[in-house]
Amino acid sequence: MTISQIEAKIQELETWLIDNPHNPQRNLIESDLKNLKTLLEQKNYE
């Protein structure tokens, strides 16, 4: 994944969380979001 793809996916997941505050899959999405942010940080340091 490129940095721009990661940033786009982060934005998509953040929007999903805002639009679906009580969805049962919220914890999974939050976990994915955290992992993507970590991946983005790692790529920015490469």
C-alpha cells in the first residue's frame, strides 16, 4: 500500500465511524484504523 492509499483508507474508516457510532463492528474498525495509522507512521520514517 502506498502512503496515499493508506491515508485514503484512514479517512474512509474515520468517516465510517462518524456515520455508524453504534455499529457492532465499531471495535473492529477502530482496530483496523489504529493498525493503518501505525503502518503510515512506519512508512513515513522509511
